[in-house]
Amino acid sequence: MKRIGLFCGLVMLSFQLFAEGYQVNLQGNRQTGMGHTGAGLFMGASSMHFNPGALGFIDKKYDFSFGGSMIFSNNTFQKQAPSTYEAKSDNPMGTPFYFYGATKLNDKLALGLAVTTPYGNSLKWGDDWDGKYLIQDISLRAIFIQPTLAYKINDKLGLGLGFMAVNGNVDLNKALPVQGANGDASANISGNTWAFGFNAGISYQATDKLSLGLSYRSEVMVELDEGDADFTVPSSLAGLYPDTKFQAELPMPTNITFGLGYQVNDKLLLAADLQYVGWSAYESLDFDFEAPTVPDSRNQRDFENTMIYRLGAEYALNEKVQFRAGVYYDSTPIPEDLLTPETPGTDKIGMSLGLGYQINDKLSLDASLLYIHGMKREDGYAPTNFYGTYYSNAVIPGIGVNYSF
């Protein structure tokens, strides 16, 4: 019976590793202040992430941008009635960052390098909360290194292509439903690997006021061939559940974004983005354990593709100061009855403010503040009958520095 309990825990584990919410849209503080719009705009070196085609319009010999954000997030779970149980997460602060550097090789050609963190998540419910057999804590991180080449065909049209080398890392802890002398058995799953993809874009300056853009960021399949599975189990089961290696494939979804920008007048810039996210890559998530006594797990995901709708604006108060604001709506890809507390997937509304300050003709600063409200969701995870009501929110300040010459 103990071995059956451990097998059930391992099957559940495969559902917990990746879920909606680990895509981090914080790759430029100017863009974040405008609702993270940018596919239809030229914003210097940071265009490498939002639309590499716009990089062809760089007008400086060298252009650099770097910055980061601090994510303060909260999650609350209220168990389904008649239970009155409630738990709150104690999440560590997230610190996504970005760096962009670009150079103009000639009138037509630009070359750049981007280092970004568009995927990641940190969540901690605690060791003894009611959902400990689903998740206790998790840390996900992916660093994208992207050399990029852009070509300006003419004064209106630019094309760009970037190669993405991705370093992915995961560390997850959960309890297992078997009691030993020191309490619950437990599992730690961790791994680090490299994967590859590409980012392409086209930018079109339709008129003096209107600009359009289309970008494509490919799916990246992160293949963990030598992940570590460490088990803490009663001594009577130690021979059946030794520490072992595992193999798994973890997809990061395709993103296709169409954007436009409209320069209303010398002071006001408007932007809108429509972003498609290919979450249906999660048809299943399987774990193959090297030790023959540890049962492999095969599990369906059945996530659904989603859209993100973004609006943003920038107002130049004078030559030095710009005010920004934005809003977006992001729908969850997680179907009913597959919602877990690992990343409580709810429809989200993001609202942002931003400030830009031009120190001199070479140096400028960008600051942003983003609030994300996760809509109340009453749902749960059918295989373990773990149902309740989830609430989530996050406050995310950020700052960035730009330098060009």
C-alpha cells in the first residue's frame, strides 16, 4: 500500500512542473509602462525581443538597454465548502531582467545581442499546507540568449531574425502520501539544460504616423535528459525508490504578436498589440525514470491556446519627461478540472504606469509599475478532488537604463 501511495504521488508530480503563469512579460520597462506593447513600435535595442524587424531602423552607432523588475506576488486558496480551510502563499521575490546591445553596421544592416528572462516562476505554499501532496514550492527559470540580425529594406520596411539559446532550470518540492518516522515522504525534482529556437519579425512604417509589426517567437522544447529525482522515503521503501535520473520534455509555447503604433501628434503615442500564445503544446507531460523500480508517469495536459489583448500610450510632457500607461487582458489556458495550486491559472487583467526621463542626448531612464489582478476562480484538480477558490495578484515595480551614441 505504501508503494501504491508513492506511485500516485509520482503521477501527480508530472502535472505540477509547468503551468500557466510562468511566461513573464517584463522585457522592457518602457514597454511595460505601456501595457507591454511594442511589436508595432521601434524602441531601440529592446526591439530584439518585441519585434527584431524594427531593429533595422536603429539610428545610432551603438544602442544599449538594461534593467529589471521585482515581482511581489500573493496567492490565496479557500477550500471547497463545507471546509473553512484557507492558505496563503509565501512567495519569494521574483527578479526578471533584460539586457540589449545593438550596433549599426551600415545604412541597411544592424546586429544585436539580447539576454532576457521571458519565462520563470517562484511560488511557495509551505511544507504542511493542505495541498502539500500537489506542491510545496517551485522555482522555474529560463534565460534566453539571442544574437539578432536585422536588415532595413527601405525607409518603410525592416526584417529581423534572432537565434535563441535557452538555459532552463527547474526545482520543485512536494510531499508524498506515505508516512515515515520523520513525517511525510517527499520528492525533489530538479534539472538544468539547454534548448534552442528562433525569433523573427517584420516592421512596416505605413505612414508618418502609423507603424505596423508582426513578430514570431518559436516554441522551445526543453528536453531534460539528465534531471535529478531525489526521494526521501521510509527505509523499508528505500530500495524501491532510490535517487535517480529522469527524462522529460517541457515546452515553452509559440508566441505570435501583431502590433501597431500611432503617433497622434508630437506629444501622444498610442499602441496596441494582439498576442497569440500556443499553449496547446501541452498535450501531455511525461516522466521516464532511470531506476527500473520507480514507475514512469504518462499524463495528458490538454491546455488551450490563448490571446492577450494590449493597449498602451505615451505622452511627452516636454523634451525630458514622458508619462506612460497601459492595460491588458490575458486569458488562462487551463481547462476546467485541471487547475492546480502550482500556478493558479485564472484570467488576468494587468494595469501599468510608466515614467521616462531623458538625462541627456545619450542617457535615459525608464521606470514602470504593473499591477496584475487574477480574477476569482472556483475550480480544482479532478484526479485528487482538490477543489476550492483561488485568488491571486502581483505588484511589479521596475527600472531600466538606456544608453546610445
